[in-house]
Amino acid sequence: MNEKRTIVETGLEAKVAAIIEPEIEDLGYRLVRVKISGVNGMTLQIMAERPDGSMNVAGCEEISKAVSPVLDIEDPIDRMYHLEVSSPGIDRPLVRRSDFDQWSGHVAKLETHQMINGRKRYKGMIIKVEGDDVTFRREAPSADEEPEFVIPVTEIKDAKLVLTDDLITEALKRDKTLREANGIEDDGEVSPDN
């Protein structure tokens, strides 16, 4: 729960994140990402999850009710906007070192802050995390590229899982395990035994 995000927002999004993150943590959730977009005029999207990676509609509502008054008081955005609170989803952003560890064996796209080995954008399967370095394997390296490459987490500006059949299968397994552990049946209702 206390692991801080390594990949964070900048500018206005960072200001909003600083305002709402304590509120979200007080509720027992972790902030994943804040994004401001031009959707519907302007949309403030907040992605959050429980420490176990789960999130449901009730959790989104709880966060929305907690951060709305704080955002109204602090007023970081100078015009009308729509607030959207959601889970990170299957093709989630990777923002903590543990995210890369947890999703090793899956493909991610990432962008670095600066050029590393002549490029800023990468795609590869997450192999392992050692210290602050993440090792990836390219799907189809060119003749002049090594199959594996290492990027320090601190150099990653943006990272996101790539939607694949393996990722969907893994996400469904994890969801089922969480639901069973929390006594939630397939219809989303809590089991009467709990």
C-alpha cells in the first residue's frame, strides 16, 4: 500500500494527483493515474485500485464522493470538467516498480523520458525486475538489436500493458481468485456465508 508511484504525472495532472492521492489512500485505495483529456469538453479521469488490484463500481463511487469536495475547494482546474473514476482495466498503466514485477511475462509498451540506445519508445515482454531495472524481451528484434533490453524504472515516462490473449486469460484468473477470496459469487453479490 505504501509503495509510491515511480511513473507520475506532470503539470496540472500532477497538481490534481497531489490533491486527491491522500484522500484516495485514506479510503484504502491506491492512485494509479490522473489524466485530463478533451473528451466531453474536458474530462478528469482518475484510475485507482485496492492494494490487491481489485476495484468495483462501489469503490469508484466512494472515491468520487471523497475527492469531489476536495477538488471543489482546491479548484485546480479553471473550467468545467467531467469527473470519471475507474479501475485501471486489463491493459493497465504500470506506475509502480511492483506493477512490472506483478505483470512479468506480459507485453508492455513504454516511453522513456530521454533517448536510450537511440529511441524513446519500446515494446517487449516484461522478463524481470532487479533493483531499479526492468528487463524486457523484444517480440521481433531487428538484426542490429539484442533480443533483451534493460530500462531503469526511473527513466520510464509512460508504460502500459498490451492487450493480448494471455493477458486477458491471466486477468480473468486473477479476478476469479480475488472474487473467491472475498466471497463474491459470479453475479457480483456477496455470498451469504460471509
